[in-house]
Amino acid sequence: MSMDGQYAREAGRRSGVGQTAVMACNQQREQKMGMGMKIVMAIAIVMMLFTMWPAYKHWSKNSPQAEKGDWASIVFILGVVVLFVSLLIMSVQ
């Protein structure tokens, strides 16, 4: 719990305000900060996509074509990963 939360809880005890009112106040403050963080993250993601767009266009035009053995290699690697994760799960149980 943050220092603000501890201070608010102590102030609530002294003034007779219930614990739920103090918790509701803390939740409202956290929700406001959470929305601000969501907005900042959305702006950062849009800026990142905007700067990556020219590289995406270049990659899509100049990408190498798949060859005959590429899909077999991917399936083999995914199978090894699935077996490894299964081994880890069985070792925990």
C-alpha cells in the first residue's frame, strides 16, 4: 500500500470515515491514473506504427518467396517446442 493510502486510512480512522469510503477514494485515483497511462500507451503505439510504415512497405515488396522445405522446418521447430513445453508440464505434476 502506498504512503497516500496509509495516510488516508489513518485519517479515516481518526475522522470516523469508514474503510470502504477510503478504499473507494483510492480506487478512483488509481482508475484515473490508469486511464492516463492507457492514453499515453495508445499514443506511443500509434507513433511507433507511423514510423514503421515505410519499412513495412519495403519488406512486403522485397520479401523472399517461400521455398520447398520452409514449411517442414517450421512444423518441426513448432513440434520441438510443443514437446519441450509438455515435458516441462509433466515434470511439475
